[in-house]
Amino acid sequence: MEIDKIPNLSDEMYIDMLDQAKKSIRHRHSYVLHKPGAEFNKVFNLMQHNSYMQPHLHPGKEKIEKIYIIRGSVCCFFFDDYGEVTHKIDLKTNGKKFISVPAFKWHTYAITSEIAVTYETMMGKYHPSTWKTFAEWAPKEQSDESKSFLKKLHKIAIN
């Protein structure tokens, strides 16, 4: 397992991210550490328990996402092309701390603590139209169906 050097998340950065996440309709906030147009992307993500991200994949062989847990806990889900959960991996500060998400693999997460912070890296220049492909079989963020989908993921996470 390849481990990247994880930058320090200062208390000031954490407090700012938490404040921004509480104001966000998405219940999360990202702190981007790389410069626009960089080939190596690195970001801290602070997510609240009720944050939902539509399952997606990263379409590019270089787009291998590395996720490190910094605070709290997250259950990462992987899906087949029909939206069935194929497996899950729990990331916890007192357990497994890192996963590598292959390119072209459907995935999302459920936050299993009140708040979680991850550090994520991926190669490739960011462009909104090529960075990720959202699963058509999953509800869009902020839709009425997204709440029940997230609730289902939380139930799977604890079983």
C-alpha cells in the first residue's frame, strides 16, 4: 500500500471547514490544497453525518483516488453497474485508515460518525466534465430520493 505524505490539518483549518460545512446545503466542505490546473490533486473534505454524494466513478486510468481518514469514520461503498453494493470498507481513525479506489469503479460513502475528515488525492487535471461520471441508477444530490438512499447506505454500513 502506497501512503502519501499527509499535510497537517490545523485546528484553524478544521474550524473553518466545519463552519463552512454547517452552512452548506451539501453538509460538507472541501479545502483544496493544490493549485488550479495541477496534475496531482489533493484536498481535505469535512463531511457531516447527513452528507450524501451521488455514487460516481472517475473515468480515466490515471484517476485512482486515494482516501485517508483523518477524523471520524466513513463507510466506503462499491457498486456494480446496476447499483448493487458489491462490498464496503470502513475507514476509522482507530482502524483501517486508507483505501485506494480504482479508476472506473462506482463508489460513494456514508459518514458513520457525526463528522468525518478525509484527505484525498488523485492524478489528472481537474475539469468538471471529465472528472467524474455520476451513476444514473442513483438519486441526484439534494433530490427527495437521496435522503432514503443515504438512509439505506447507513443501514448497510452498520450491518
